[in-house]
Amino acid sequence: MEIRSRHHLRNDEVRDLEAALSEGLGVSLDGDTYELVELADSPFDLVLVDGRPDACYYEDDPFLTVRGANEHTPQRGVVTVDTGAISFVSDGADVMRPGIVEADEGIEAGDLVAVAEESHGKVLAIGRAKTDGTEMVGDSGKVIESIHHVGDDLYTFAV
């Protein structure tokens, strides 16, 4: 991944990011410095919070990275998968209904969501919901499109 530009966020941009993450995920970021790293040929722009890749913009929607979600545990917008789904989700597979054990009922189709495993609550992936949270648990069908997962280019990106 190639860096197109890198600059500190303005105070109003920091407030907007913090408000969006607080409202959408129940997460409080409280960093001293926020730096935007715009990536070439990527739908992501990375936000370094005190030098850590904790947040990102995906197609202009603010969200946490997998690393950020494991550092700042989301209270909302989380889908939990069973142990049988862990290896697939960790490898970037989309999430299917049979692997889901629980989903935040406030999730709406199109929302970005954090996908966590049930044993330890660790976030394995970030995805885009294809259906509402109330309809995610079931027998068949793809319900989350994976966009960022453990071990992908964004996860291993070093600045």
C-alpha cells in the first residue's frame, strides 16, 4: 500500500471523527494527535491516533480498524461469530448466517460492523452489513461483506 499524503486532522475533523465513533460504536477515542494517512489505490484512509492505526475511513465512512476495535472495544455495531467461523472470517471470507451467534439489533443494512469471535470477544474483521441486525441470525445466506480482516494489507500496514 502506497501513501498518497499524510497530514494532521484539524480540530473540527477530530471532533467529527470522535463523535461518529462514539455515536455509532459507543467508543471514546481520546488521543492527543490524529494523523490522516491517505492511501493510493485503496478505499481506505487510515487515521493514526497517537501514532497507532486505530481508525479509518472506508468510502468516507469513519470506523475503527481491526486493531483499533481490539484496543477500544465497541459497545454497538458488533456481530459475534462462533468458533467454527473464526478461520474463515480471519481469512477475509464474507460472514454467513449460520456462523453468527449474536448481532446488535441496532445494525441496519449498509452499516459498517465489527465481527468478533465469541470466546474472547476479539474482533477479527470489519464488514458492511447486507441486512439488519435483527435478521442476521439464521440458517442460510451471506449477511456481512468483509472489507478488512486480521492479516490483510491494512492490518499489516506499517507507517
